[in-house]
Amino acid sequence: MGPHAHGFWTPRRTPLVRAAARRAGVLGSVPAWLPLAIVLGGALWLWTTTGNEVRLRAGVRVDLTRSAFHSDGAWVPPQWSATLRALVARKAVLFADEPGALEGLCSSIEALPFVVQIGPRRLIRPDGLDLSLRLHRPIACVRVGSKFYPVAMIPDEEQVRGVLLPGAADGPHRVGSGAQGFFLPVLAGFDGAGLDAPHFGQELQNGSVLAALDIARSLAEHLNPRQRARMDRVLIDATSKEAFDGLPGGARLDLEGVGEQTHGRRIHFGDAPCEAGPGELPVDLKWAHVIKALELGFDAVDVRFDVAEYHSKVP
């Protein structure tokens, strides 16, 4: 789906994003941006400079066909680094004394939909350049046809905002490996039917998808990688306004079965944090219920109330 509007949507309550957190580029305890450094040219070691940004020496020739990427251990979709490498390689050579050369390269990189901003630039002796980037941080994914694409949140104090990004996969994106490897949750309600290609870089407009994205943000803040790994593949569905019992707040998480289970598991979550009204259980307590249920095992659990309710069948 390209992010076509399904009616204007205004959340009933603003998401839990503090002003200070917004300035720092984080959502709660989850960074909103991914740091990435591109090392271009012959040398692959950094020359520490006294300033945040320096100019290339006149006459320096940087070979853009040679590059290395450093992301401080954060997960980056492999297509992103491949796209960056191909873009800079097409430029072939950067001459430091060519007017506008460096600015042109940076503009081309910033035009990529997954790039938020280019930060400081540093010299690498004798003929290299280090560019620091801020990238969108994928926290969920959506399905378009047979492929899955990552989605990130855009920090905003007033409303939930999300952006569709490139990085197609045959299944939900897996972050990490081993006991701490987990899948990005899939957001239900993303209608990509009839589109020739997704519209990357455009904001999401569907209200139920944005509510599901807000739950994905909250999930990332409250569960550690091992706990998320226990969930296996997750579908966050906020398309229903009512729960199975007729009460308001129909958002739920559908999880794959584990062990000998032949059926999936379900978590009745209630309203997303951005939509929570008076009387809604605080989101911290909801996730505490979820963590306990993951430890005990369950078929279905309702975390909307002070005491979690367990069901032997998935309602």
C-alpha cells in the first residue's frame, strides 16, 4: 500500500512522548533514529579532529567506489546499506576542490527515504571521508502483496506519525539472532491492494494502522529482546473498535503457536496508548500482564483489567 488516506484521524490522547525525548530523537526509551557512519575512500581508520565538521583539503580525491558502513550494532535492513553503497559508487570520485561536490553528494544521500539527516563530516587521512547519518528506526512492518516492508515512527508530540520504508522481505523482518532474535510486529489494516509499488517515504494515514504502530512502539519500550523472542511472529490488529466481549477497545495481538500448539495465541490489549480514554488500564500494567503470560504460557489472555484473564480457547 502506498499511504493513501482512509479518512482524517486524530488520536484521542497524544502518545507518551516527552518534549525532551523528542529533542533527543528518542521515543520513550527507544531511540527514534539509527546512527550509521559511511567511511568513503582509501583509508578505513578515523582521524580524530578538534571540530565537529571539517573541510576536505584542496586537491584531495576521494574514491567513492570504496565504502564501509558502521551502525554501532543496531539492526539495519541489508537493502539500505546496499542502496547507499550503490548511490555513492555511481558518483565514482569526489574532488574536494570542486564547488558543491560534497554538498551534492550529501543531498543525494538525504533524498533517500530511510535517511533522516546527515550529521558531521570528518576527514580520514590521507584520502577518505566519514559521513555520519541518522536513519529511521524500523519498529514494525506491513504486508504489501507477498512482501513485507519496514515502518518507523516519526517523533511528534501532538499525534502518532509513521512512515513506510524500503526493505522488502519474504516474511516479517527478524532483528538479531539466537535467543534474543525477534520479529518486527506486522500491522494489520494496511491496504496495499492495486498498487504497482509502495510509496516509500510517505506518511501513513490509516488510523487503525497508526494505532497499531503506537502499540508496536509501546511493545518495544516495555519488552526486552528475550521476551519479544517468546512472542514469535506477531500481528497487531487495531481495526476493531470493540473487543470480543462488546466492550470498547478491540486492539489485539495475534501470536504464533509455540511448542506443541497447533493454533496461535491471542492477547486482548484494549486501546492503544494514543487512544486510551478515562478508566483504561495503564499501559505499564498491560505489558506486565503480557510478560507474566509469556512466562506461564497461554492460549488467550485479556490484559485490559487489573487482573489478567486467561482463556483456554482463543475468543
